[in-house]
Amino acid sequence: MAEQVNVALIGYKFMGRSHSNAYRQVAHFFPDLGAVPVMNTLCGRDRQAVEQAAGQLGWQQVATDWKDVVRRPDIDLVDIVTPGDSHAAIAIAAAEAGKHVFCEKPLANTVAEAERMLEAVQKAGVRNMVAFNYRRVPAIAYARQLIDEGRIGRIYHFRARYLQDWIMDPNFPLVWRLDKNAAGSGPMGDLGAHIIDLARYLVGDFDEVTGMAETFIKERPLAESSDAGLGASGGAKKGQVTVEDAAAFVTRFTNGAMGTFEVSRFAGGNRNANTFEINGSKGSIRFNLERLNELEFLDLTQPSTEQGFRDLMITDGAHPYMAAWWPAGHIIGWEHTFTHEVRDLMAAIAGKVPVHPDFLDGLRVQQVLDAVERAASSRRWERVAR
Ligand SMILES: NC(=O)c1ccc[n+]([C@@H]2O[C@H](COP(=O)([O-])OP(=O)(O)OC[C@H]3O[C@@H](n4cnc5c(N)ncnc54)[C@H](O)[C@@H]3O)[C@@H](O)[C@H]2O)c1
């Protein structure tokens, strides 16, 4: 009989919905898991709103104070889907109470917070995972497999862009993502954290960075509430935008590869364009989230007369995670990446083994973000702490 893992989810909006969907689906598609999640408690500050969300998303009960929830003896796993300014307090309290901790990205708003979070989970000996969900796109997991098998050879370049366009209207209000106190940073921590994690997953550790950041619209209407998100509206009063709107940076990886990165919320026409290309001595890879069931692969060991990128359809049962879903060619979507995360987290809980990306991986990303922020301000190369 599979171990029952009682989950408390703190937060219930965008990521609250995607994590809830994963908990609902995982055991139906991955039936041989040694541990299965039980959607025990949904926690939010507004009782009426959290009760409505719990009904819609399928949670057994609600709570309004995370401090009580993380200490409850019947809770096994605390899942944090709140803005970055509350991650450290919730994760540390949960670890101190002996709970496994799953935390949305970026792990924290500062390196110091991430260090304290890592210390807490290591001291408690609990499973810990950061929700860098793109590692669990089957095409990206397969890219990693090709790299591990030596099919790309020595990696020379990693070139990534993560572009959105949802705040181009100067009247879009000052939501929490545009407030440094709540979000830690702008698209660097939000979008950049994802592609930094992918770079570490596919290429390796960062040595040094230099870059720039820009805030195009410096004042915006205040949001109607501190919880406002996409689609929010604002009033007549204005406030300061305290994060960057866009950033770009370059890196030298410790293995000698070069990396270039660009993130923006002002890239008109790019709704959620997460793309990367890798060039190595034996081959190249291209990925585009908008076509996430595909991976472009160039095999330089083939005769020169047959060179060119091939478009691989990553829906075969032999591709990572795909045996659980549909016959080949029957595609999956963005939400499946969260189901794959929960699958791997449940396997780690059942097997009492580590799962990645863990809080150490989260700290490493935070250290890169910190170095980029320092470089954008000093206009020099900055070393990435490790
Ligand atoms: N993995 C991904 O692809 C992805 C995508 C979007 C967001 N995120 C991350 O998920 C986290 C949440 O983002 P979101 O888009 O879901 O935000 P959101 O604004 O949609 O939801 C935030 C939730 O947190 C609750 N909340 C805020 N402060 C709280 C507090 N102090 N105590 C309890 N609840 C609180 C809000 O009521 C709301 O339910 C962030 O860390 C963000 O970076 C990850």
C-alpha cells in the first residue's frame, strides 16, 4: 500500500491551481508510486476566498494561518506557492516542524534567505525541492539525456531567452511582481531564474557574469489590492516600480562554455517565449516552449551532405515521462511539467532519496541572480559565489 502524504498548500492563485492540478492527476497517470499525495489543506489569508478555491481545486479543508498549518502533526508536506517575500519564513518553520518542503521559484528573494532555508532543510533531514518545472518538460529532460550520452560533445554555447509582454501598457498597475520587497527582482528572478536553472541542469555551474538591467516605466498606478496579478487594474494614485523591466547578461561557465541570457516583460508579441539553443562539438539542440513536444537536434557526426536540424517529436514511450501519457504523437502541455515534479517528489519521499532541483540548486540560482544584479550596478564582471 502506497504511503499517504498529507499536503498543505500555502497560496491558491496561479501556481496554487497548477500544483493542485498536479496533485489531482499524479496517481492516476503514475499508478506505481510508493507515495501518493492527499490534498489535505489549502491555506490562504481570506477565509471566503480560500474556501471557494478549495472547493474548485479539490482540497479537503482550509486554513487561514500558515503558522498553525506547518506545525500540524497530520501534515507531511508543505508546498509554498506565495510570492517570494514569504518563502523563507514558511519553509524554515515547516522544516523545523519536520515537514518535507516544496517551494516555488525563485527559492527566495536574497542569497541570505536561501542560505537559511537550505540550512533548515538540511538540519531537519527532510525532502526539499524547488519548483523549476521546466526541467520536467520531456523534451528538456531528453536534451539532458543527449548531453549525458555525449551526443552534443563539448558544449561551446548556451543561448537562452525568456520573453513576455504583459506589462507594456504604462497604465498596467503596480502588482506585487513589480515591487522589489515582495518579488525580490523583476524578470530576472521570475523568468531569469528558470533559464539559469536550465543552464545549470544542461551545462554546469556559472563562474562569472556581466550584464545590464533597465526599467522602462518607472511609475505606475497603484494596484487595487496587494494580491493583484495578471489582468489587474489600478487607480489614479501612482507608485514607484522598484524592479527591472528587462535584463541581459553573459556568463563564462566553469567548464569554459559561454552563456548569453535575455529576459524581458517588454518583448511585444512574446507571450511566454522560453527558448534556448546549445551548440557543442558534436551537435546542437534548440528548444522552444511554445512547441514543447518538440526538440530540434543537429547531429554533426552525420555526413556533411546530410547536415541540418531534425525536428524530434518527444512523445514516444521511450522519452522521459511519456510512457505514462498517450500513444506517440498525442501531445502534452505545460501543466504536465508540474505533474512530473510531483511524481518525482513523491518517489523521493517514498524512497527517502534526494530530488533535484533541491534547495541547494535554488541557492545556486540565487547566487547567479545576485551576481547579475551586482554586475548591472557595477558595470563590471562579477564572480558568482559558490
Ligand atoms: N514555476 C512557474 O512556472 C511559476 C509561474 C508563476 C509563478 N511562479 C512562482 O510562484 C509563486 C507564486 O506566484 P503566483 O503567480 O502563483 O502568484 P499569485 O499572485 O497568482 O498567487 C499568490 C498567492 O499567494 C497568496 N499569498 C500572498 N502572500 C501571502 C502570505 N503572506 N501568506 C499566505 N498567502 C499569501 C495570495 O493570496 C495568492 O493566493 C512565486 O514565487 C512565483 O515566482 C512560478
